[in-house]
Amino acid sequence: MLHKLVTAPMNVVVKVGEKVKEEVDKELYDLNTIQQKLIQLQMMYELEEIPEEVFKEKEEILLQRYEIAKLRELQQWEEMTKK
């Protein structure tokens, strides 16, 4: 009983940390999220809401994230097919 009282707060912290990591990964490496951000960025540029240099800088960052996300997806697929 005492063990549960001591470890319960830590379990909550761990679960919250896992949820935060999951949300961060989704924001950074979710292919659909990145594609939406690229579309949004393109629209902002076309509507002249942002200058070209800002567009290119942000586009490059998003494309790098997309590449990483695609690699992660392939790695996950490979792991699933090995099992």
C-alpha cells in the first residue's frame, strides 16, 4: 500500500511526459500535419502575407521535417514487417 502511495505521483508524471512526447512527435513528424503546414505556407506566400525569404526558410525547415518523418515511417514499417 505504501509503495502505491509513493509511486503513484511518479506514474502520473511519466504518463504526462509520454503524452507530451506523443503530441510533440505528432507536431514535428506527422506527415499530414507537415503537408498542411506546407500548404498553409504556400498560401501565405501567394497572398503576399510573407516575403519570399521567410517562405523559403520555413519551407526548407518543413521539408527537412517531412524527410525525417518519411524515414521514421519507413523504419516503423520495417519493424512491423520483421515481427
